[in-house]
Amino acid sequence: MNTSGRHFLQIPGPTNVPDRVLRAMDFPTIDHRGPRFAEIGQQALEGMKRIVKTEKGEVIIYPASGTGAWEAALVNTMSPGDKVLMYETGHFAMLWRKMAERIGLQPIVLEGDWRHGADPNAIEQALRADAGKDIKAVCVVQNETSTGCASRIDEVRKAIDAADHPALLMVDTISSLASIDMRMDEWGVDVVVGGSQKGLMLPPGISFNAVSPKALEVNKAAGLPRSYWDWEDMRGPNAKGFFPYTPATNMLYGLVEAIAMLEEEGLENVFARHDRLAEATRRTVRAWGLELLCQEPRHYSSSLTAVVMPEGHDADAFRDAVLRNFNMSLGAGLSKLAGRVFRIGHLGDFNELSLTGTLSGVEMGLAIAGVPHNKGGTQAALDYLAETSPYREPIKTAAE
Amino acid sequence: MNTSGRHFLQIPGPTNVPDRVLRAMDFPTIDHRGPRFAEIGQQALEGMKRIVKTEKGEVIIYPASGTGAWEAALVNTMSPGDKVLMYETGHFAMLWRKMAERIGLQPIVLEGDWRHGADPNAIEQALRADAGKDIKAVCVVQNETSTGCASRIDEVRKAIDAADHPALLMVDTISSLASIDMRMDEWGVDVVVGGSQKGLMLPPGISFNAVSPKALEVNKAAGLPRSYWDWEDMRGPNAKGFFPYTPATNMLYGLVEAIAMLEEEGLENVFARHDRLAEATRRTVRAWGLELLCQEPRHYSSSLTAVVMPEGHDADAFRDAVLRNFNMSLGAGLSKLAGRVFRIGHLGDFNELSLTGTLSGVEMGLAIAGVPHNKGGTQAALDYLAETSPYREPIKTAAE
Amino acid sequence: MNTSGRHFLQIPGPTNVPDRVLRAMDFPTIDHRGPRFAEIGQQALEGMKRIVKTEKGEVIIYPASGTGAWEAALVNTMSPGDKVLMYETGHFAMLWRKMAERIGLQPIVLEGDWRHGADPNAIEQALRADAGKDIKAVCVVQNETSTGCASRIDEVRKAIDAADHPALLMVDTISSLASIDMRMDEWGVDVVVGGSQKGLMLPPGISFNAVSPKALEVNKAAGLPRSYWDWEDMRGPNAKGFFPYTPATNMLYGLVEAIAMLEEEGLENVFARHDRLAEATRRTVRAWGLELLCQEPRHYSSSLTAVVMPEGHDADAFRDAVLRNFNMSLGAGLSKLAGRVFRIGHLGDFNELSLTGTLSGVEMGLAIAGVPHNKGGTQAALDYLAETSPYREPIKTAAE
Amino acid sequence: MNTSGRHFLQIPGPTNVPDRVLRAMDFPTIDHRGPRFAEIGQQALEGMKRIVKTEKGEVIIYPASGTGAWEAALVNTMSPGDKVLMYETGHFAMLWRKMAERIGLQPIVLEGDWRHGADPNAIEQALRADAGKDIKAVCVVQNETSTGCASRIDEVRKAIDAADHPALLMVDTISSLASIDMRMDEWGVDVVVGGSQKGLMLPPGISFNAVSPKALEVNKAAGLPRSYWDWEDMRGPNAKGFFPYTPATNMLYGLVEAIAMLEEEGLENVFARHDRLAEATRRTVRAWGLELLCQEPRHYSSSLTAVVMPEGHDADAFRDAVLRNFNMSLGAGLSKLAGRVFRIGHLGDFNELSLTGTLSGVEMGLAIAGVPHNKGGTQAALDYLAETSPYREPIKTAAE
């Protein structure tokens, strides 16, 4: 097993945590009821509002994985037996549906083929068919981590509006947050579900709900039992930067630093960087003669790329060869895609050379694992990245 | 505000995180589905079994605060409307009770005066009175963080046995874990609830259930809805060191290191150290002429000491003086004790000189805040600690 | 051996490195010829000028121990056979003298009793007696780390002026830098010799010369061979923030952070804090009935206190008892003071409670080692520190 | 300026410091006279002997840059006016020569063309011509960092033996230590000069002499003045793991960790890894149609590769384009090579994907800077690295 040098963590999350974030977390825990903590708490809560682009909404931070934030979104807004419309974009959408069932909801699932994002027309039709307005929420995964297909949330919003339906719009942004744009207020998203360990560049351990005024109104009558996840318990202490129970203090140190990094680069620049690295990846995959799992260019994910293995070749054996030979972790195919696809994460604290290193590792792994492909895929990325670099022109000094 | 030098974090948790643990956490996050992770996961799960002294039971680790582990203990074992016997040792016992109500249980509360641990006789009587065996669990806080009173879990066990009652025994060890002995198997504890940020010397962010075979049996029929907290989902992947959703990887790095530190010192030595530092603290409080909140010596806590403020003096004004003048955080009185007590945490990564520094800060704070007291309390700690040091004799070399 | 909790490093340097400095150092090394480095280099060099209070002088930073900075001061200003007037304040002054001899100089030593700082009158007389102006430099240790006696550099300056002598004034500030005031320009110091590991709160590894225009002039004709230590080689690249050979990059990260911390607190506040903690220490020593090594109150050091052991008691056996029982390192007596004194460091990143913890450890160690003393010394520090706290008054809010 | 993601530090040192080393250094400084330090000191000194493969020799560790270790080697063995034979392999050999002159030695320089390692025949002839045995030392740079040419130290040894000359053999290993084999005892090297910031994977700040018994003998009569660098002062305290003045404690923590990492991988595997990555780099350079600076394959360096810029193109403008566009630092041409070559560092904590990322950055930089080259150079590295991976075969489990 090759363990030399720096590991390339190219699963689609957790991502490579930057040194600044790790070091920010590496400070002694402080009193979560004291004045210094209040400042950090407020910075974290306010900063996250800027990340999801809400001024009207509020952010809730849980000491929990993203899975907990899914549960929080549902138990704070729903009552037993409520119907929720869920779009089957892939494995994670189906896990969310399973959770909804387990806690007593009735998911109505719009089937998908795991190779596209959510179809707004299907959503619109389903809502129009719901004459009794029984559907309480539309649940969509913005970026389906299992497939590399990203749904267009702006279009989902339009579909709901076109159907003139009062359902809440709940969006899982776990692998899109801070990598792909989320305009919560503009798009009328009622609950954003997010996690720390992807575009936010933190280790896993905290997760988020961002909540619209409409969702807060619905919350008052929501009948599912809840305690740990209760928004209302959070809101009082949050107003002063505190939390109702012990928060994950050191993760919050890291969150404040991560937000600072994102804003130093500029959120729009961060998104553009992800778009460009994703496009370089797809050009490489095509140059190898391999197939992208995502079939709709408008749904290509900027966070990750899922690649279909040629018939007769096992994606996991290939991934194992890459890990063994080149000290790089790639993402596996999940549930029905197991063994049939591998996933390249290109999100978070990531740049051109990390990407070309990554693609090189894939290309060499294909060779070692005997997977048929055309050489030169990595070269396609080099060509594209050199051409499109935003820094091609020398920096002019004042004198010039 | 004095911010020079090292902050003394002497609330009863989160505690001063040792450098070894912080540094262990300060490594890049790795693939939570990869082989290196599996080793860490197994080390963490197996290590925690040794900490709670169970061979028969299993440990579940949540990316969550201790509050989440409370919820997990209940939703995994109870059905809607179930009765649970809860002992009012103080603020945290009452929060647990409130949670039980919110998720649909019927707590039967044995009232307490917040100045003693749980009374085994009262428990025995309540169970004997439960002819229909409707009480499904006895819930006790081993160390009540709000009062500094520790309940005797061995005696609670005997009380349940004496009543010949089948109820599960659930014990909150959040502020006792790794500071005060927990013999899960020997004492027949069915569910241990624990957190990371106290005796385990970690930041907050992960919490624990340790679960007996009996609790696992009960779990099968438990009817409360659950998803994030579900034990059964955890057990499958846990067997190989994995988790069903993304775990708090970097916290697990820290946990493995913390367990190593505890075992290097020796768990029994860790407990003895806590006992001795707690006794030094109580001698100091008495020498000041102040009153201990805990009235039963057999229930004195080795994790923290709560001190009653003299009439007419506000504990929070005093704590503020200590923070402002001496850069030390003390614990506040909670709910009905607000303003009336302050709490000194002396648990976790802590030693004699950190304690005498702490007690000095309290004594100087009393002077500055104008709280009547006898000088010389800190001196009492010095006398006791010097006398009882386990290292008084010079180390003999082989030649001698 | 007690290894629990945080070690108290109370030797008079290296000192307890604050987390902010350690974390600042814990970043990847960067290109020492690149633009980011230049900024750091300039911040370090400019910041150090503020620390020694020079606008006219320049600062040189060596990747070396303080001992190297001694050598640098001499080889950059002297020629073989030159005479230097050195004052025997203690062990370190005598090491500097030994170095001078080894590199070919002729030290003229003014004898001292190791219980006082330098006597300006003796210096004046020696200079007056030097009719031929053969003495090229007066070398004084500002704070003699072996004795806890601090020389008055302002008075030494006056003595040189009174003798109307052209000798350079060279001052070793290794254990006074950033703990005791150094007004390089105001006091006409020509070469300041400093190190990183004391008041600057860094690990050991870099050291300093601060150099006056007069010293730079003298440097041109100085005939001792030199290469690594050569000032002139440094000055060219330094002007742009660079160095002639690879600098200790990560130490420079820490230096920039340490300077930021000192300036956030305010240099004068830092000095006042050291003065106050030193006075508390002396009151404690007197209350124990022990003898201070330093016999002249005007020469008391604010960095450390050396304590004379009672006849018949071995200081090193005592120090060993303190280390063994209380996980604290104290400074040993050096050369002719070996076994007869111990030294308490109270400099750097240090506050009231760290000091009272330290003094408690000494007091308990005296008891365990059977050293005769009066109890209550630590109490004297508590009384003094509570009375003199600068933060006694509650912070008034705007509304009040 | 592109500052996203992880910086690629591909100068030929300082190198990318691995997280394990940075974290090992990120611990509080301890008492350099205490028992814990002694263990660390001994581990560092003993470990370094294994790295340079000496059992008969001793290692000296300086808190200093590599430049200091050069000076140490000379002042400990030479007397004023002594002749030393120095081979002009490039810029650094010439800096060493300049230093020798400045401290009063008479270097005899064997001229080189900066495109080959040292020529053993020339050395042999020069020694044979020295009938009076006036040459006291032969000084060779094992890996000339400015040119990427590595001298064959085994052959230099044979040349000295063939001439039957008693001169000491001194070898600068600054950019070869722990990257290219050094068999001190086997090759009869008398003084090894090394630094921390290259193959040892540490930040800059400590440097080394490894010293043969013969060199120690010569040291006794060596007449150059010395103090900071004196071997004899070091040897006494070193025997117990201590140092005569304050060592760079935290760097030593890192050194112990770095040695552990090297020995976990296995020194011979480390060398093989460097050889293979260097060969991949050269294949890439040739595929681009660019010229290697080093003209003798037997002298190719495994630490770095220097590439000649095509006529009319400025290497520094190219390097600037790479830094600006791809956040990677490359090494500049030095002195007479300024602007004419760039240098790729591929040493230290480095692996295949870091290398392909690096080469990609060079290739894209060539395109952006308009430097004529053939595409596909990076592809050549991919082909070679995939073919030669030592981990091509799946790991067989016991069952198979």
C-alpha cells in the first residue's frame, strides 16, 4: 500500500480540510456560556446566512451529521402522517425518503433514473394533482452526491409557483453548500439542509438548517415529537450567540474560519472555480472515452463527477487499485450503482494542480486495473485549464 | 478584562482539552469508508467499552451533544406513553425529564432537594408500588452537574433488584464518565449516556450510549419513532469500525488519543486523582467558612464542587469578578440555584497546581467581590495535597 | 512521577508557549524567496524594532540560539585582541566572557558577587581609567538569568557618558526582552542581544541583534572573521523582507504572532504585569522566611526570582521533589550557585493563577522536601494580587 | 493571483512539511535540562546516525541553518591559512568556497561547468599534485541544489584513496540527506553537513554535522577560533541527550517524528521513491523537448531537476506565471544561471500524484508563458509511473 506523501481525498466529501481551518479548530475549548463564545456564535450564525444568501431566514446549527439536519427539517415542520413529495434523484434522496417513512410521514416519490436532476414538470404535475393541498413539502436534493446530477432549484421554485401550491420547499444542499450557488431568499427555499464536511471545508460534525419565515410559521403547528432538533429551543439563545445545549465549540471555530476563507476568495469566485474544475474533469472523462453518469448537461454537478465503468469491469476493484498504488480515495457507487460507477470529488479546498494530480491518478489507475480507455484524458484537462485560467495576464504594476 | 496568560476553564465541562487530544484532532479528515478509518473506528468503540467497563454491552457513538445521547437512550427503548421513573437530583435530571415528556413518555419523578444524590430507598419503594410493572426504566444522573452530588449507582442497582423489578437502569454519566467509576456490567446498568467534553477531555461534539444485552432486547419492540438515533442502524457497520452516516472523524481521532491517555495513567489512578482534588477543594471551601451545596458526604462529587453563596451576595457578580480579574471561568448556578451557587469544575486533564491556581482565583475573587469569608482556604488545599501526594518518596534507582 | 494535567514550565525560559504562537508556527513552510514570505519577513523585522524601541537602529534575526546572537554581537564589531569591559553579574555574563576569550578578545572583567546588577560606578571608573580608549565595548547583561538581578541600563549609559568614553554599549536582553523595558534609542544601546524563548513566548531557535547606526559604522572596520553571523550580508536582503540564507520560516510565523499578542496587550501593560507578578513572588518568598538571592531592590528582576536554600538543604533535591510530585520544572542554581539556589521563572505568557499555582507548588515542595519555612507564603501572593488587580471595578456598560 | 487550494511548494527545499511533523512540533516547549528532554535528545542524535549510516561517527545538531553547518565543519577542523580542495559543482559549492575564504582558509577550486557532478579524476590528480599534503580537506557537495547534478561520493572516496592522501572528506548533503543514499562509514566520509528542510521534511532551523573519529582527532589541533559551533562543547552534554546551550526544542520534536516516518517507509524505499519520481520528471522534460541542465546521466539528481529555458525566454517570467496561475513555487536559476533555468523540487514528503500535479503545472505554465514545447510531457510521467508502480498487484489476503 502506497502511503507516501499527502493523501488525495477525492471522495465527494468529506473533503480536504485546509490548514487554516484545522488550526482554527486546534484551540482549547472555551466556556460556551461566556462572552467570547457569544461573539463566535454570532459570527457563525450570521456568516451562514450569507453563505445561503438569506436575509429573511434564520440559521440553525446542530452538533450532528448532515443526516441529523434532514431529520430536523422534517420533525420541525411536519405532523404524523403528513405527505411529502420527494424526488428520486439517487441514493441520498432515497435515504431521506426512508427517514421520512420511519418517523411517520407519507412520502410521495417521483421516480427518477439516477442520471438526471429533478424534473420540474413532474413536480408541477404532482402538485397540480394534489387538489386537497395535502402535500406539505417538496423535498429535493440540490446536488445528488451519488450521481453527480444537480437539480435546478430555481426551476423547482417556478414549478411550485406555477401549480400555486402552498407546500414548503426543502432542499438538501449537503454536497452543494458553498460549492454551487444557493439563493435561499431569491428562490423561495423554506428549509435548507446542509453539512460541514463538503464545500464548507470542515471535518464532519455539524450540520445546518436555514429556515424561512414561512417555515417558522409552519413549525408552530407541526406535530411530530422533537426535542434535540427543536428549532424553537435554538432560536432564543441563538439571538445572543448561544445554544440551548453544549455546541460543538471547536467546530464553530473552524466554521468561522471557513466562512472567512470563502469570503476572502469571494463566493461567486468559489462557484466559478468549482464550475471550471468540474468542466475540466468532464473533458477528461470524455477524452478517456468513458461515460458520464449524468446525462443532462444542465444538471452536471460542479462538486463531483460520477463515471460509468465499462461493462465487465468492477469500479471497486479499480478504486482499490488507485488507493493501493497512488494513495488516493475515490467515491464508490452506492446501492444500485455499486461496482458500476466511481465518483471523483472536486469540491472544497481544491485547485487546478490538485485536480490534475487527481485525474492523473485516475488515468494511471485505469491503466493498472486494465480498464479500457484512451490515453490523454488528463491532457485534455491541462489544455482546458491553461486556456481558461483567470490569471493568464501578468499583474501590471502601477508604474506600467 | 484580564486576558493574559492561559485561561482557566473551570466550569464543570467542557474541560481543558489537553494538547495531545487537540493535536490528534488536527489532522486531515480521511475517507470514512476506507481501511484506515476502520481501525480508528474499532479502536474508539472498543476503547469506550473499557472506559465504561463492559464486556457484554456495546457502545454507540453519535455525532451529537450529550443531550442527543439522552434522546437516543429513550427513543431506542421506549414506546409512546411508557412510564419512566426519574430522580430529581437537579437541573439536568429535570431537563431529561422534560425531554421524556416532549417525546411522548410519562415520567414519574421522585422529588429531590438538589442537595443529595438519588435515594435508593425512594427508588425501591416506587418500584415496589408499581405492581403492574408499568415502569419501563429507572433514569438516574450519576453525577448531577448542577449540584455536585453524585448518586451511588451500585445502590440504585440493589434497590431495583430488591424490588425485583424488570425496569431498565439508565444512567447519565455525562459529567462522571472517566472521572468517577462506572462499572456497567458489575452494576447492571442497561444504558449509559455519556458525552465527550468532560472527563474524556475532548471538545464537545460526540456522545455515547453504552447498551446492555437486555437493552438491545428491549430495543426490538420499542415503538418510538427514530432514525438518526437508531441503535440497530449503527450496529451493523460498527462491527467493522464503520458508521451508517458520516461520523465526526476528527473527534474520533481525539477520542482514541484520550482513551490512550486515560489508560496510560490507569483508569483507577484517574479516579483517585479526581477524588483527591475534590477533597482538597472541599477542605478549602470549608476553610473559607462557605457552605457546600451537597449535604451528604457519601454523595460528594469528584468532578465538581458547588458552593453556596452567603445571603445577600450574587454568585454571578462574583463569577464575573473572577473572569474579569483572573481570566477564569466558573460554573453558574442553574435554574432555581441561579445566582445562589457557583460551581468549580475539577475534572478532566487537571492536576494539583491547576487546582491550587483555581482555588486561588476563587479566594481572590471572593475578596474583590466583597464576599465574607475566612482567608486561608487555599492553604488548606496545599496542606492536604502535600500530605497526600502519591509521589512523596524519591524514586530509588536500581543501584540504591 | 506525576505527569497528569498541564506541565508548569517555570524555569526562567524557555517559557510556556501560548497556543496562538504554536498554532501560527504549525503551518506549512513557504518559499523563502516568494512574495508572501517578504511580507512576513518585513513584519518580523519591523515588529522587533518596536519591541526594543528603536527607530534609528536595525534588527538582525538569526536562525540560532541566543548564544549565537552573543557571538554575532562580538564578531561584527570587534577585531582580534580588542578589549571589552564585561560585568560579572552571574553565570551568563561569565559565559559571554568565556566566548569573548575563545574568539580572540581580551575581556576586562568587573567582578560582581552574583547578588546585584551591574554597578554603574565601577563601569564609569574602569572607563575613566582607560586613558587610551582601548576598551571597545561595554557588555552588560540586562537581566542575569542565573541570579534574578537586573542591571539598570539607563544608569550604565550615564556612566559611559560621564566617562566620555566611545565604547559601544552591548546589552544581553535574552531573559528581559519583552518582559522588562528596553529603550534602545533612548538609552543609547548599540547592540541588543536577544532570544526568542523567554518574554517573546516562542520556542527556542531564533535570536536577535538590534544594531545602532554607531555599531554599523564600527562594523565596517571590525576585523574578526565572520560569515554566518555577518550583519552586512543580512542587511541587503532584509530591506525587502528576505534573508541571505534559509531562515527559520516557521519560527518567523510565530514571531509575527507573538509581536501581535504583545502589542494587543500593550508593551507597557506587559511590563507592568511582569513587575506585579514578580513582586507577588518576592512577598511569598519573604513570607516563607526564605532569602532572595538578589540583595538590591532596585535590581530585582521582573522575569525570575532566585531563592537561596537554607543551609544543609539541596536545591536540586527540592526541585526534583517538585517535578516528581507536582509536574513543575523550576530552574537550577548554575555553576557556583549549583544546589544552593532555585529559580522561579514568572515571565512570558503568564498570569495570576499560573503564578499562584506555581507558588503553591513551591510551597508544597518545600514541605515534602523537608525544607524549613513558614507556611502562608502563597497566601501573601493572593493578598497582594487581589489588592492590586487592575480590573477590580466592574466594567460599566454604556447605559450606566 | 491564484491562492485557492493547497500551495505546491516545489522549490528544491524547503519542502512540503508533512502534517505529522508539523503536529509533532506543535507542542509546548519543555525544560531542556529535564529528563523528558534527554530522551528526545538521544532519539534525535541516535536517529540521525542511522540516517547517515554511521556507527563509528557522532552527530552534532545545531540550532542554525545549513549555512551554519558549513561553517561548523570548517572551523572545527581547520587552522588559519589551511588549504581545502573544493569542487565547483555550482552555486552552493561556490558559496561554501566564499565562506572558507572569509574565515581565513585557502580554497583550491577545481572548476566545473555546473552541468556535471564532481569529477573524481580531477580530485585524484589535484591530490597527487599536493606532494606536501597541504590540502587538509576535500569538500564536495553531494547534490548541487543549483544544478540538479549529484556527485558520486563513493567515487570521490576512491579518488582520495588512490592518491593516498590524508585529507578529510567533507560532504554537503543539504539537499540529498534522506533523499539520496549517504553511507558515511562505508564511504569514509569525515564530515557530513546537513540541514532539516529538504529530505528530512522539517521546516528550516536546525542543521547537522556528522563527524568521523578521524575528524574528531583532527579537531583537537584545529586552530580556527570557534565557540557556538564547537563540537567538543556539544559532545559532553550530547552523551546524555542534552546540549550546551538552549537547543531548538520544538524542531527536535519534529526531527524525531520525521526519522520515525522515514524508518516506517524504510530508508531504501525512500531512496527508490525519489529515484522513480526523478526519472518520471526527466522523461517529462524530454517529452516537452526541453533540455536537462545536468548532462551526465550518472549524475542525475533524485532530489530536483533543473531545466534549461529555450533561448529568448526568461525562466523567472515563466516561474511567475506558474505561481500566479497555479499556486505553485518553482526554484529559480541562481547566479550565472539566473533567468536561464528553472528547478523542480521532487523531494521530501512527496508522491506520484503530487508529482503529476506539479508537472501539469509546469506544462500549463509553459503554455501560458508562451514557451515553445511539445505537449504530452506530463503524459510521459503517467505512463512511466503506472508501469513502474510497486503496488500494481492486488494485496492477497491470507485466504487466497
